[in-house]
Amino acid sequence: MRPNRTRFPHLILGLLASWFCLFTLPADAGAAEQPALVAAQSDSLEYTRVWEAILAEAGLTPEMVALPTMEKRRLFVAGKIHLDCCAAPIWRDVPEERSVQLFTDIIADSPEYYVFRAGQAVRITDAGVLGTLRFAVVRGFTYDGIDRFGSVLAVRDMDEMLEAVATGQADTGIININDFNRRMRAHAWPLELGDIHYIADLRARVHRDHAALVPRLNAAIARLKSSGRIRSILSDRSADNIRVRVGQSDSVGFQAAWRAILQEAGIDPEYVVAPHERKRRLFVDGALLMDCCAAPIWRTRPDEVAIQIWSDTFYVTREQFVFARGRVVDVSTPEALARLRVAVVRGFDYLDQDKFGARIPGRDVADVLKLIEAGRADTGIISNVDFHMLVKDQPDRFVLGPVRVAAEQKVRLHVNAGGLVARINDAIARLKADGTLVRLLEGEAGAN
């Protein structure tokens, strides 16, 4: 069966996001305010790297936004996103898009393959063979010829598709080769690629209001193709090493450890500093691909459980009650807790929090201590690491109380960044083995 240069399922890999500000206000004195150039990130890690290289080669520094595919398409039509990559024209063939879009020259041909359990590949000699196969398809993807598939098993994402094929729940699925290689490095399922299902001509899309940028982008694409740079990026087996948007820890005690883990893993982070509850929403939406540092017992909301993956444990903290010195109160029974105002971090979930008399929220762990010291709360909850980091210069202001729970600290990864789990775990193992993490987290005072 000859591969068709036509539509294939748009592979959404990560970098989904909630709403980000799409405009800045750079303007010359006395000039009318103009919106900044805005470019949408690719849904693919590999093509994000290609897109960044094209923009850099073209001398463009747009504001980059990561959004769900349909939201990107809507904002492109509205003129709020000016550049987008990487898609085939046949995927953007509705009238409202055709009326506002221009396409660059071809960036790359993107083959997509049937995938089978190892040793069970089937030759797709004609369309009739498709009717004998059970397909695992990703919800929300568009599949050309899906009406010819024998049966369809809808799954959540590409990892779940590969797992369905590997475990025999489906006979085959469809996947881009770069995506397949990255995910196989992380999971090593017993799978192999079969025939090519589609080949798409991937291009960048330019809103007609910025038509002048098309020649500039085409020239950049030509230079990068001629030099082999695009081919190199797409064939690079370390292609996960791109800028990744991550949550910054709101704990002083863990920020150094988080930086060390990312550096050791070869990941260039773009830190997002936001209130804790907002970070949790951004993570669920895919705007953050990783966050640190937390324990699985604190992230049990159904929408989080559905999309999160945990690294290995890199440290075990002791979560303890904390009091202002001279104002220690009884916390030994549920009845005692019910009479207390407990300082908490807004957006944190706490074990047995329904037994607190009142929750007094602060922005971060430093706020917890301020609320207690000001008398607005009777007690609070803090990790041993945070306590020693925050009070080491004034050790007589607060007192640690009983340990509530030992918490295994891990890195949380969105399922769309599942290919990075092995690298994070390898980095954690090395930093634990040489004592780096203990030194960063306990410091000179130790975490006693």
C-alpha cells in the first residue's frame, strides 16, 4: 500500500495549557500601542525544537504560548495568534481558517506508522486489511479512513495507545516515528513499527495580517534544511532536551534541589512562579509539564490523578506542627484540633484537614509562620526542611511539634512529558548517591 501524502492524526504531545496573556505593550514613545508577535508552540516536543530553531534563524522573538489545539486554531482565526507550527494544510481546511492563513514552504515530511506488538506486524496491502484489525485511537485525534478500521478502542493518550497494543487490547495504532522512539526509550514496550500509514508535509502557518513574514520564514527554513539542522533535530535521540515549562517550588528549602535535578537531567526549565492553587490548575491543563516537590498523598484530586506520573522518591520529609515559642498548644487528639486555627498554604491539601477547627490560608510556607507569629493562627504545618531553612537565622521564634506524617518527596510529571521520567529518575539516583540532595536540603543545620 503506497503511503498517502494526506491527513493523518494530529499528534498532540504535551504542552497543553490554560490561558496565558497573549499581548505585551512594547511601543515607541508617542506611537500607538501594538500587540507583540505571538507564536503558538507545537504540540510535539521534537517540532517545538524545530520551530524554535526556525524562529531564531529568522531573527524573530515572538511571545510563545502553549494551548490546546482547538484553542490555538480559534485564536489564530481571531488574529490573536500570528504564527503556528507545525501542520499540514489539509489539517487546517475549514473555511474560516482558509480565509486568514498562509503557509510556509515544507519544513519536513512526517511519516506516521502502524505499530504492532513485536513479532505480530501485519502488512497493510490494501484497505481491506484495515477492516480485520482492532485499532487503538486517541480521543480527539482525527483519523483519515477511520470508517475502514475493523474496530476502535478509544484511549486517553499515546502512552495508553502503545500500552493497549503491547498488552493485546488492540492489534495496532498509528504513531509518528519520533514520538514512538521517545516513548520507547521510557517504557521499552514489546512493540515494532509496521508500514507507513501517512506522510504529511509539515509547514508553519502565518496569519494573513503578517504576510510579510512568509519570505523571511521560508529563507530560514531553506537555510536550516540545507545545513541539515532540521534533520539533525528530528533524528537526535536526546531530543527531549528542550525548554520545558515547570512549576517553581514555593519552598526555599526545595528550590535548590529542584534546580539540581533538572540540571542533572539535562533539562532547560522555564520556571513558572504562581500561587500554589494556580500551579495545580496549570498542571492539569498541561501548561506545566513538571512540578516539584510533592508527595502522591497530597495530589489525589481525580483530575490530577488522571494525568500525573511520579518520579522516584528523592527525599522523605517529616511534616510537623509548628508553634510560636511560648504558645505551644495541644494537637494530640481530633477534639483538640477541632478547637484550633491552623495556618495552611492556599492550594495545599492536608491529611485530616477536615478535623481542623479553621483553616487560615497563606500564600506559602513563610506566610504560615507569619500567621502564627501574628497570633492569627494557633499552629501550622511545615516540613522539617522548610522549618530549618526559614528559621535558621532566628531559631528562637518558633518551636517544632509532633510529626504528623512522613512524606516521600517526588517530582510530578504530566503524562505528556512521560518520556522524561527515566531521565529524571536517573538524575535523582545520581544526586542521591553522591549526597548532593541531602546537602542541599539539610544544609549545615541538618533536618533534625
